[in-house]
Amino acid sequence: MAKQENLLVGEELIKEVCRRIRVARSYWDAHNNPACRGEREKALALYNTLTKEQKDRIPQQLRVWLRYRSEKYFGAHRTPPKSSKRKSK
């Protein structure tokens, strides 16, 4: 995680979490799963640093997507992504 993100607190941190979730959702809508997975992981890492009160300030639609809907597709129970490089025979 970048140093700048470690310095975020309060309202700035909440805005950054929302921004990252929205970016992940836009990658999801564009069917760019590797990029979506990366942004979702960054958003989730930041989200997990929030207090309960701060989490409540994240719009419900974003929280639901981050915690539940995307977990269905990117959760630990899923098959990990394959390497993007294919082996030639």
C-alpha cells in the first residue's frame, strides 16, 4: 500500500475507500477481473481500518458490493486466477 494511503484519516480515508470501491466496480462492469480483484483488495484493506462509525458513513450500496457480492466472485473459496501468460507447446 502506498505511503499516502497510510496517512489518510477521517473524512479523507472514507472518501478513498469509496473511490476504490467505485473503481473496482467500474473494472467489474468492464469485465476486467484482474484489475477489479486488485482494487477490491486495496479497498477492503482500507475498509478494514475504519471504525464502526466510519464504516456506517460508507454508502450501503458500496458496502454491500464490497463485502458480499464481490466476495461471491473473489472470495477465498474461489479458484485463484491463472497466470496471464500462456505456455506454448
